[in-house]
Amino acid sequence: METIKILIAEDNAVMRKILRALLTQRDKEFQIYEAQSGEDVERLVEELEINWLFLDLYLPNINGDKIVSSIKENSKFDSLDIVMISAETDRSKIVDLLKSERIFNYLSKPINKERFQWTIEELLKKSL
């Protein structure tokens, strides 16, 4: 299989660094890109043919749920797996996000390392 392209979409630099560190602990080689705003996410997903998107729910310019909606409408992105990341505490908002057929998983902040690694394992299985 070709190298998996991952976009970390997070406006917090420390959180981007943590996610990158967790991904680079793997034996698997990934191409990792970063975005800090919703506009950056939309542009990079289009330009780079991203495989996995780790998407913060609340980004400058365009929130993650709006990005998911626009991705969902474009069949070009049918193979894109999205993992939503947020410190959101409103359970109904989280449930609504998970009902979207485009969300592979939801990770709450602070990131639980074991849950993150489980998510990566499941994404790798799906990619085979």
C-alpha cells in the first residue's frame, strides 16, 4: 500500500505537536500535513488527496462540522476517513457528529493515548 497521507487540522500548536508525536511513534511511515484553519483544511484536502483527517471541531473561519458537511457532499472524498477531535462536553452535539456516516471516530481532549492508538489500528485495518 502507498504511504498514508494524514492531515492534522487543529488551531492549537501544542495539540498539533502532540498528535504528530503520537503518529510518529508508529512503525508505519505516514506523510503528515498540518492545517490551522477551516480554509486551510478545505484547500489541503483537495490539493493533497488526504487519506485520514484528524479534525478539530472548532477551527477559525470554518468549524469542523461544516467541513464534514461539505466533504460529505463530494463523492471525490468517499475514501477519506475523518476522526473528529474536540473538548466538546455537550453529549448531544457529540452524538449528532457520530451519526454522520463520514465520521470514523470521535476523540475527546485531552487525547487518551490508548484510544488514539486503537483508532490508528482500526484505520490501518480499514486501509488494507
